[in-house]
Amino acid sequence: MDHLNQQQRHGSNARSPFFTEEHEMLRDQVRRFVEEEVKPFADAWETQGFVPREVLRRMGALGFFGIRYPEAYGGAEMDTLGSVVFAEELGRSTFSGVAITALVHTDMASVHVFNAGSEAQKARWMRKIVAGEAICAVAVTEPDAGSDVKGIRTTARRTSEGYVLNGAKMFITNGVHADIYCVAAKTGPLDGGSKAVTMFLIEKGTPGFRVSRALDKHGWRSSDTAELVFEDCLVPHDAVLGQEGKGFYAIMKNFQNERTVIGAMAMGEAQAALDLTVDYLKTRKAFGAPLWEKHAIRQRIAMRAAEVEAGRQLVYAAAWRDAQGHDVTREVSMAKAYCGDLVNAVMYDCLQFHGGIGFMRESTIERMTRDARVQSIGGGASEVMLEEVAKRL
Ligand SMILES: Cc1cc2nc3c(=O)[nH]c(=O)nc-3n(C[C@H](O)[C@H](O)[C@H](O)COP(=O)(O)OP(=O)(O)OC[C@H]3O[C@@H](n4cnc5c(N)ncnc54)[C@H](O)[C@@H]3O)c2cc1C
């Protein structure tokens, strides 16, 4: 395949107004890592239910965990589009469980430490985070509160010795294997609304904090997901991340980056599914010709390709504006809803056109279809995103 074809095929952006040479170098580096160090091994990670720690350390050594962070911590100080490139290329790996393991660490959990942490907290953890030596989780969702963050019921009671946490957290990515957890709890009254929420930085092994179970999922099977329990868990006063009562605002602010990254990952997944489906349709013969000759099929795929291009450009534009310092809540909410729903529609069609083999566990599209399902739920369900958009119309 010549260079131009390669670019067209994978939605590469050599001539995009959004990306610099540095972004393109990162894209090449992540793509090479995925081909050489993820794809040949990730089936085994799907079976064991987590990505090995040495792989995460390797990602740290390659600089992937410091894309957004200052050089002082070993990072590359890139902008939002750096995260987009990383997420899109991990999404294209076809193993979204691997992608989300890394992206929760880089763009959803460690951002709480970097954005709100004290100098002492950052000095203690940021280098290890960037190196992949300390893996992060973010624990907001609870068994009885997901979309409605203000409804969390985990409490953190202030005492002279510190804060005492009680409660449970649900669906926590990296929950079993993380080293540090950014945990939301109520320091104010349960009905105290947004001002009652505070974020805490809690280390694995703190007495009273335990992983109560690893969860068995429909997809993202190489990502570990856990339920956590806090039972009279005492943490020092300086475990607060940022200020008491400001946790809700920190969560909402960091959601913008999280949702941009999830949108980028979804468009990487969708592009990979289209690519492998076009390959399949060009070789699979029925009624005397490749299935690709059927107009009904190729026009459907062509329309999906157009939609994926639109979704991708929406993510890029939102990330670019974010990097310029604009408020992009509306665009990011649009992108999260659009890309989360679209990746599912793309997977449905791609599996359909694979026929029976698409329903078999041995086919890549079967795994990708399962993995995509959560994209319209996690990190803000599509309906919740559309409410955010509607408020801003
Ligand atoms: C695999 C996985 C990994 C996750 N990782 C993490 C993590 O690392 N950390 C973390 O804190 N959380 C995590 N989550 C939680 C995730 O963000 C929540 O599942 C999500 O926010 C939805 O919350 P819920 O499951 O409680 O659904 P609910 O809030 O009970 O909502 C159920 C459904 O109702 C609909 N709905 C909800 N609100 C509205 C509304 N206002 N209008 C219309 N319809 C609505 C939506 O379709 C939604 O899917 C993860 C979830 C999954 C499945």
C-alpha cells in the first residue's frame, strides 16, 4: 500500500490543520507500539482480565503516560490533541480493554492529582505516575449513584486525626490493580448538593479500604473493573485533593478531558472496524462476486465512513478549541454522545456484514462489538450528554 493510501485508509492527519509534527510523531510511535507490543499479546490479557504491569511500565518508559505533564515529572507537555492522538491510536488497536486501562490512568484519574494535588502530593506521585510505576484509578460511581454524581453516599467525616470514610464504589476501572485512588466522598450533608463533595487521594493498603470484588464484564475484558469498600477508613487531613467541598467542580472539569478522550477512542475503534470490514468484504465471495460489489453493502459502509469522519473532526475541533482555552462543554458533550452512539452503529453494521463468523468469539469484530457497547454509557451516558447539549442550545 503506498503512503497516500495508508493515510486515506486510516484517517491519518498529515495535512490536518489540528496536528503538529510532534503530534504526528506521537501517532507513529503509538501505532508502532500497538502493532508490535499489544496486538500479538492482548488476547491473553483479555483472558486473564487485566493488562500486565510490565506493559504499563513499558508505556511509561515510552513516554505515553506523560503526554500532558510537565518535563519536571518526565512528561512531554503536549496539549489536548496529544491525548486525542494517544486515545485514537489505542482505540484502533481493536483491544479497547487495553486502551481504557491506559486512558483511565492518564486522562481520567491522574488528572485529579495533577490538577488539584498539593505540591507535596505531586512531588510524591507524579513522577511515578508518568513512569507507570504508580497506576491510578478514579472512584466516583457508587452502586446507587452513577449519572447523578451529587447523589453519592460515601461519607468522609472530619476528626482530629483525619477523615473517616465509609461507603462503596462501583465499576471502578483499574480498581483491582491500581496503587492510588482518587475517591469522591461527602464531607458535607448527604443532601448538601455539589458543595458537599470532596476528592481524596487514597493509597492501596490503607486500613479500612479494600477491593470487595472484581467485576465480570460484557466487554473491555482486558481492563480490570472493581467494586471498592471503605469501612471506617482513616486517612490524614492532607489526603484531600484540592479543597474540601470543591470535589464536584473538579469532577465536572476533568470530565471534559475524559469525554474528549473517550470520543477519540471510539472513533479509533470505529475506523479500525471499518478497515477490517472492507478488507473482509473484498475477499468474501457470494453470488459469484466479492460482497464488496453489492451496492447496498458498500454504500452503507461508505455512509458509516462519512459519519466516522464527521465524529473524528468534531473531536479534533473540540480538542483544538480546548487547547486554546475555550469552554467546550457543549462540543465535548456533543462529541461524547455522537461518537458513543455511532461506534455502536458502526459495530452493528460491521458485524452484520461479516455474517455468521461475526457472531463467533474467534472473530475480532465480535470482541469489538462487545467492547463498544459501554461507550454510550460510561463517562456520561448519551442521554446525560444530550441534556448538557440541550441546556446550551
Ligand atoms: C466498564 C465500566 C467502567 C467504568 N469505570 C468507571 C471508573 O473508573 N470510575 C467511575 O467513577 N465510574 C466508572 N464507571 C461508571 C460509569 O461512569 C457509569 O456507569 C455511568 O456514569 C452511568 O451511571 P449508572 O451506571 O449508575 O447508570 P444510571 O445513572 O443508573 O443510568 C442508567 C441509564 O439511564 C439513562 N439516564 C440516566 N440519566 C438520565 C437522564 N438524566 N435523562 C435520560 N436518561 C438518563 C442512561 O441511559 C443510563 O445509561 C464505569 C462503568 C462501566 C460500565
